Amino acid sequence: MLDATPKEIVERKALRINPAKTCQPVGAMYAALGIHNCLPHSHGSQGCCSYHRTVLSRHFKEPAMASTSSFTEGASVFGGGSNIKTAVKNIFSLYNPDIIAVHTTCLSETLGDDLPTYISQMEDAGSIPEGKLVIHTNTPSYVGSHVTGFANMVQGIVNYLSENTGAKNGKINVIPGFVGPADMREIKRLFEAMDIPYIMFPDTSGVLDGPTTGEYKMYPEGGTKIEDLKDTGNSDLTLSLGSYASDLGAKTLEKKCKVPFKTLRTPIGVSATDEFIMALSEATGKEVPASIEEERGQLIDLMIDAQQYLQGKKVALLGDPDEIIALSKFIIELGAIPKYVVTGTPGMKFQKEINAMFAEAGIEGSKVKVEGDFFDVHQWIKNEGVDLLISNTYGKFIAREENIPFVRFGFPIMDRYGHYYNPKVGYKGAIRLVEEITNVILDKIERECTEEDFEVVR
Ligand code: SF4
């Protein structure tokens, strides 16, 4: 299918071919789904909203509820003020959410729609019922990616809801970054294992990984409650997991409510999880429990067992910056070499961090690119191959063409089932990653080896 990809590399500036990202509102919608009883609202045309919902539904195999301002020709010329005012009235009377979280789209941004003014006009007109809320964020998709959109919605949550009442709550806020509901569950489990009170926001666990009960619920059990979102302004500290997705919200909260924050890598792999656990311990003075130490020990044991198949393997990685920074480090911890490291999200910090990692590990000849795409990586692979490819679903076309073991990782994964129940963060998540990585390498060995090398035991 990708047999026409040429080996000769031509420098491109204004063209992306198979980008390694989706658009800003996807991230904003995902973050909004992590608020309890919230209906995300896309301020633009129906097509945008359908696309954003579709990507989320295909990844999580769950309905992603959202409404739209349904722009047609009139709104595209005169602005979407009257559309959103009608939409908000209809949404509260028909669907009765506690909160509507509005994000913009390319069209409403290009028009310059002034959401704060529309919201205050709706408040003045009494279109927002008593006790209900409308918040917003701007997500122009011609800049950034779904990670930027996620960060912007978290900032919107803080801007509208966080309050410093002067009464400390003794909790730690945690902004988990653009990770899945299973990751959010795992981060919460680690907090609970250490007996540390926390507020995670947003929190899509129980929303996009909920059970089938036979009863339809428009608003599932999960999501951060509005009173907890308000209370984030009274916490002792915010842990921002992944600077791209979480720092904006953490910084805004510090500025607005004087809650200090600490940025950590997304806790993927040994050292990033160590950093997270130690940050919890240092912030609270709590001991790391034996159960967490045991999980770490199991991970190290597995890494030693799998070492023979991973040592020196060259790996291509594409995905979201926070996850790929942490995963690249883990690949080095596994004795392998991140050969090509690409994110579609802009921001030179990525390149700086990956290059520092290469320098520290003495890795030479590897490539890193910001705002890169799958075409870049395919061309590089054509010039010098790799032993493993790790990316979202779209990497499978390269993997098939070049016969490379492939691990699906990141967002979106639309062609496999059950991944949304398994964390990739924490020691437990790292165990699963080692299992997946080692097994795809073994699968290839066994597919291609001679009969006499086709062993029962590996
Ligand atoms: S890139 Fe812009 S126009 Fe396209 S779906 Fe996203 S918001 Fe809509």
C-alpha cells in the first residue's frame, strides 16, 4: 500500500503527509468528557463535531457524547452567536447536563467569534439555568494538535472553575495529560496505595471505559465533579504529568489560586515512574509501600528476562510528545536504541529533551523531529531500517510494507480492542509494554526462522 514511498528525501516545509497528530478540538472534547455530567460542545459546523466524536469513539469503542453549534452558510458569514445561544437553551432543556464545555473550531476562530461575550450575554438573558455552567476554550486547529486542545480545555476549566477560598484541602492536584482512562485509573491507584488525598482533573475513567449495564446513561458515573474542580484552587500542590498537555493548566492554577506546581514526565517506564512515586513521597512525607516496591521489582525482573531480545534493537517511535519523551527513555532503559523519534505536535522542547537523552546515553546517528509525519519516518526507514515500530494505528501501513514488528501505542488506536482497559503508565503499565514489545519481536523471529530454530521455549 505504501510501496510508492521514495527513498530519496526532499526537504518539505508546507506539506504534511500522513500527520502524526489529530486536531485541537479532539483533545478539548476528550478533556471535557473528563468532567462529570458535562456535555462537550463544538462551536462550528457539524462535520467538525462528527470527526472529533468519531476519532474518540473509534479509539475507545464507546460513544463520545457532544453537541454542535451546527454552522451553516449564515453563521459562516455573520458569526455563530445566535447558533450557540439557541444551542445552549436546547441542550439544557433537552439533555440537562450540569455543565457545557465549549471549544471552538477552525471556522469559528477564523470568524473571530467572541465566546466570553456570548456566554455573558446568555447569563444576562437567563439562558443558563440556576446552578448550571457554561465554560469555553479556544482551539484553533491550524495551530497545535489534539494535545494542545487538551491543554487549552484544562486551562479553560481552571479559568472558569478553580477557586481559592483560603481553606486548604490538604490534597494534591494531578493533571494526568492526554492519556487513556486506564492510565488515569492507574495513577489514582498509586495515589490510593500511598494513602494520599488527590483531585485528578480531567478524569475520563468511568466515562470512556465504562461497563455495559443494560441501562443507557447519557452521563456515565465517571469524570471529575464540579465541586472538586472548584476545590483545585485550595490544594497544596499540582503535579503536571507531561509538560505539553498539563503545564498550561498547572501554570494558570498557580497564577490564579497560588497553588504551586511541579512538572513531571508522563510516568511511563522505570525512571519516569520512579520520579512520580518519589515526588508523591517527597510532597507528603509518606513512605513508598511494599506493594509498589514489589511491582517495580517485577518490572525489573521482566526487563532482565527479556533483555536478550531487546538489547541493541533499533526502534522508530511516533506519537504525542509527553508520551514519546517518556517512552524513548524507557526504550533506552530496555537496552534498545530510539532510532527515529517523531511527534506531530509543535514545540522544540521535545527535540531538546530527546537530544539530551541521546547525549546522556551516548547514542549517535538517531533522528528526532518535531511536527514530523509518518512519511518522514517511512523514508528514513527505507534508508536505514529498524527492528521495531511503535506508533498509533497509522503506523501499521509502514510496518506491513517493511515487515517490521509493530506495537500500537498512543492515540488513536482504531483497529484493536481492549487496549483502553490496560494502562501504559506506572510499573504495571511498563510490564505490559515490555510484554507487547518483546512478543512482537518474538513473533517475527518465529515467523521467519528455519524449522530447526523454531523452539518451544524462548
Ligand atoms: S481541523 Fe479544523 S476544520 Fe478540520 S475538523 Fe478540526 S476543527 Fe474542524
